[in-house]
Amino acid sequence: MAQQAKGLKIAVIGGGSSYTPEIVEGFIKHYDELPIRELWLVDIEQGKHKLDIVGELAKRMVVKSGLPIEVHLTLDRREAIKGADFVSTQMRVGLLEARKWDEHIPNLHGVIGQETTGPGGMMKALRTIPVLLDICKDIEELAPNAWLLNFTNPAGMVTEAISRHSKVKSIGLCNAPIGLHKWLINKYGVEAKRIYTEFVGLNHLHWVTRIEIEGEDKLNELLDKREEYSGKNVPATEWDPEFLRNLGGFPSYYLKYFYMQDAMLEEQLASLKANGTRAEVVKRVEDELFELYKNPDLQEKPKQLEQRGGAYYSEAAVNLMVSLYNDRRDIQTLNVTNGRVLDFLPEDASIEVNCVVTGQGPLPLPVTKVPEHAKGLIAAVKTYERLTIEAAITGDRGIALQAMVAHPLVPSVRVAKILLDEMLEKNKPYLPRFFQ
């Protein structure tokens, strides 16, 4: 890397996020392998108050570490991107208010309301893809050699849109793989390097087809016990043991929305009554975090941050940066272009699989097992994703309707039309292409 001598420049877009202290902690911890000179936290006008609070905490964390990292807070995205080695995105177009409606409107019509899958995920993608492609234009112009690490959900769709419609070197990231590893480390009391897992599928739609602990296959043992591994943001509904035993892979907790739609919807509606939408719950957690962040004596990431759904996100990001920068050639589960890894999907589709991370970028590994019955669901959701990307770029309502109907969680054309009309209307400020 060109800047090796004078240290790296990293830009975090969505720097006012409540997750920022976690990524700053990661940068401090891995400074020897990732010598950062400049860390730029960038946000938009509506996020300025959060950027100021979390940015000041980031500065205190760096001062406490004694490391020569300069922390810059800015609303000028181009200044932050210029000459960067890495750009990381963790943004939410429309803020939590938009997420509230992504979850609430589908629920009103008896459909799963979730921020990254189903109709809610579709709206998030429609809002996000044009903004990220705009950011990519800045990266192409101002930092053509930078790596873009995208955490912004729905990460698979966003990554695919970037790889198909820009020249930027991008990789999509999710916290589910690292979360599973943490869980297995605790469960079996082994070091991370003694664990091997193989992921197959798409972002938030994957099956773990191999789980080996110290070389021993534990997949059937885990499927047999119906061990409850779940994310903070996904309800812990029980799996059916007979179904699970023959699934051929340890399912991502997001697969509950597909395999147990009735139970999950019931749980969502009950939770909506008791606590409001997930977005409203998250908003309360966020408000509490920002109150903590304001404390001038706080100089480290507070424990409460782990209550957010994205625990370990930043650890995954820092690991990836360290591997790219040092040509580490370790194995990480990432969202990358398919090529011929999954032969039943288009070559330019984004998939979530294990990759060897080299200094030139990730090399996807061939998969050793793809459960036959997973292929249909993967292909169906990928069809919906590709239609959604096209709709986001063109603003074509006809294509958006096809995307909505193609999603397995949407029960009929009639419901799809109602959802599309109501949700587009609610998102009017963020979707100018649909209202020209």
C-alpha cells in the first residue's frame, strides 16, 4: 500500500453511529498490524449531533491509548474519502424512523416486518443503493485504490449493486459468521483457530454446512440438540427437531422467517403490542448509549453496546482490514461476487461464502456441500434481490412490484400491491426516482 510509510487513512461513513466506539476499539487494539494515521468519521447534517458526541468519545479513547491517530469529524464526505486506503460504510438512510415503517406496515397486513428481509428489507435497499452508488462515484474519483467495506444492510444486495454498477473494490460484511464463532468458542471452550465452519448462501440467508471443532464434525450434534443460537435482533423461536435433523446445515437465524413464518409473525405482533417495533426498541437502546457517550469521563466502549443487534460487526471489519493490508491469507466469511461457486446463480450475483483474504482481495473458496433443498430458496431470494437492485437504480414501479411479488414472504400480488403503494408513499422523501 502506498501509504505504508506514513500510516493509513480510514474513512467511516455513518461515523455518528452508535457502533463507532466498537470499531475505534478495534483500531486501537490492532494498531501494530494496521497503523492508522488518520481516522475520518463522516456523517450527514441530521446526524451531526450524534457525530459530535460519539466523535468526542472516539478522541478520548485514542488519547487514552497514547497512539498517534488523528481523529477528524466532518460532514464533508469528499474530504473524508480523498486518498483513503479503506472506506467503511455503516449508514442508515432515513434513520430509525424509516426502519419503524419498514417493520410496521407489513405487520399491519399480516406479513413479516423486518429491516433486512421481506418488504422492509426491500425498502431499505431502495433507499440505500442509490446513496451508496453516489458514494462510489466519489471513491472512484478521489480514492480509486481504496477498499470499500460495506456493512450497510441489506449487505448482500448493496454489495452486488456496487460490484455490478461501479468500479470500486468492495466487500460486504455481516456479523453473523463471527457471532457464530464466538458462540462456538464459548460452547466448546476452544480457540478460534480450532474451529472451522463452512457457510453457503446469501447474506441473511445462509446454511452452515460444516462445523468442525478440533477437526471433529459437530454439525449433527448441534442439529440434534436444537441448540438455540440467535441474534439479539431475532426472536428465539424453537426449531422443529425432525425438520432440523434433515436440513443438512445449521440454519442462519434469519431462516426462521422463511421456515416458521407463522410463529415469527405471531411473535412480532405480540412484541409490537408490548414494546413497539424493533426500531423503537433499538431507538431506546441508542438513546441510552448516547447518554453514556456524553460522559466526559468515559474513555472506552461501554458494555451496553453489546445489546445492539450488531455485536462484533466492527471486529469483523477490523479483521478484514488487517488481512487485506497484511496479505494474511486467512479464511473469512464474506459477501463477494459468485463467479462459479454456486453454479445455479448468475456469475455476477453476490453470495456469502468462505474466502481466503489476500492483499489483492478475497478469493471465494469452492463449497463442499450445498443442501439440495436450500438451492430453491437461495435462487428465489436472489431473483427478488436482483429485481430490487434494478428497481432501486431505475425507479421503475413495475419492476418494484415484480420484486415484491417474488419475495417468498409476500403471500400474493394483491398484498404486494398494497404494501408497495403504502411503503413507497411513506418513503417518498428518500425515493425521488419513483415520484418523478
